[in-house]
Amino acid sequence: MRILVLSRNASLYSTSRIVLAGRARNHEVSVIDPLDFQIVVSRGRPSLTVRGLPIPKYDVVLPRIGASITNYGLAVVRQFDLMGIPVMNGAVAIARSRDKLRALQLLTRRNVDVPTTVCARSPAGVEAAIELVGGCPAIVKLQQGTQGIGTMIAETPQAVASLLETLWAMGQDIVLQEYIRESKGRDIRAIVIGGKVVAAMRRVAKPGEFRSNLHRGAKGNGMKKLPNAYRTAAVRATQVMGLEIAGVDMLEGKEGPKILEINSSPGLEGIERASGVDVATAIIGHAEAYAAKHRRTSKKDVELRLVNVIADERMPPRSARSESRSRVRRYAS
Ligand SMILES: Nc1ncnc2c1ncn2[C@@H]1O[C@H](COP(=O)(O)OP(=O)(O)O)[C@@H](O)[C@H]1O
Ligand SMILES: [Mg+2]
């Protein structure tokens, strides 16, 4: 198989692990920086070139789109999608998960539990919003933060108000969120590939820190057995997003899992080290199956997929729920 990994840097741990795992299974694997592509938009014949040269026909594309290049990187992924090349994960799914508010909106419609979250864009009614999320301390988050940057805790209503004012003045979109006290600086990261949990770890924040991101100095401990409720929540969350590969972050709430966010390009270093699972090979294994299943994607399939994506976000919560769920499964790409 000819596999393309979209990544800014071939020497990053996750990228190089995927490349090596692909080559070990006798695939031809290349890495191209999404910013090196030119996107050619032309009626009926979308294409991509790299520095003006045509690209070979890839069997499957694996985007590792970092936060800093979301828009251009997403446009490149979308172009592969439009060209009918199997992309794991697809552009719509990546965009959904990248925006925390959009992700939470979609999740709650499918009965997945999340911390109570309020979004606002003006100071009027901030007191009521704080009440809604259970008072202080409360969490303030940038809608597009990653690696713990952009997630803050505010101990008093005054702190919430001044944080919000500052962030709004800076043009940032934010959410206010219920602080899940009982999680005590811990969360669970589950890696879901092709609808199955393949690895999980509990991350424990360093002393004095409430964020359990490894980038913020947290420790990851492998979890051999993920409780069923957590397994189910993680799988359902990725289905709702339409992701084939995901890292799902969950807090351990009193009543069970509360989904925080779903990462479309989860880092492999921490989870492979903590769990001992070869996640890179699991990704390649699923890419093989996915490429085989979607090999003959016709123009019509591409169109149908786009139409279904729109319908899916519009679907009323109750009616046609099971129908929309199977749609997500079928056209998730
Ligand atoms: N509502 C919350 N209650 C308790 N802890 C939280 C809450 N939201 C986030 N955290 C902590 O902060 C970390 C980062 O938050 P997250 O929403 O995953 O943003 P990021 O994209 O920066 O990782 C989480 O892993 C968790 O440890
Ligand atoms: Mg996170």
C-alpha cells in the first residue's frame, strides 16, 4: 500500500512511529508537510500538487494535523476527501473535534455525559452562568486550546469575570465549565481506533496543578482494563465525531465518565510508554482495512458523504436517532 502521512515534521515521535510501523508491514510510507501542498480547485477535477509537481496515487492518507496549522492543513485534508482518497481522519471529523464547543454540542445530543458548559460572548448574565456551572471554582477554556494551554481555573466570580473580559477583548472564543472536583487532577485518555479502545492510561497531574496533560508535567499510568462505562463512552464519542483514530479525554465523575474532549491526532509517545501497546501498528492495521473498504470511492460516494455530514448535524435529537447513528458509522471518514 502507498501511505501518506501529513505531518509538519517527520522526526516527531508519533510521525516516525507511524512511518516505521507502516514500513515494517511492507508499505511505502511518505511524510509530507501539509503546508508544502498547493490546492488546485477546478470544476470536477480537484487535485493537489507539491511544489508544482503532481502527487502519486495514495491508497490512504493519515493526517497528523497540529493546532497551529488547522485551517490550511484542514483544507489539504478536505481536498484529499474530495478527490475520493481514503483519509483517516476526514476533514469534517477533525474540525468537529478541534472545536470544543461544537464537539460538546454534538456529544450531548447523543446522550454522552460532559461537564456542564456555558458559552457566552458578553458580560451580561455572567453571574447566572457561574451558577449554572455549579459556582466557583469554575473552569474557563479557550474553545480551541490544546496541551492544557488555554484551560484555566477561576476561584471566585470576580476572577471569572475578569478572565472572560480579558479573553473577549483579545478576540478569543471561550467556554465556562463546571469544575469536576472529584477528578482531582486526574483524567483518563483512551485511544480508540476503528471503533475499539486499543489502549488507555490514567493521567495524574503534578502536585499543585489541576490539568493532567502530559505536556503540563502529568504522569501517565497504563490501564489494563478500562471499566465498561468508560469504554462505551469513548467509543460512542468517536462515532459521534466520525473519527477513525482518536484520543478521548474523560474525567472520572461521581456518576461515571464525563467527556472533556476528543483529540484527532493523539500523541503516541505517552500512551505507548504507559500502556506498552504498539498503537502505531494498530493505526497501520486499521488503515489497511479502511483503505480496502473505501478503495473504490466514487464521485457519488463523496457527494453522499458530504450531504450526510450536513444532515447529521441538523438532525433533531430524538427522531431518526438510530438512523443517524448508523449513518455516522457508515460514512465516518
Ligand atoms: N471541567 C473540568 N473539571 C476538572 N478538570 C478539568 C476540567 N476541564 C479540564 N480539566 C483538566 O484540564 C486538562 C486540560 O483540559 P482539556 O479540556 O482537555 O484541554 P486541552 O485541549 O488543553 O487538553 C484536562 O486533562 C483535565 O485534567
Ligand atoms: Mg486534553
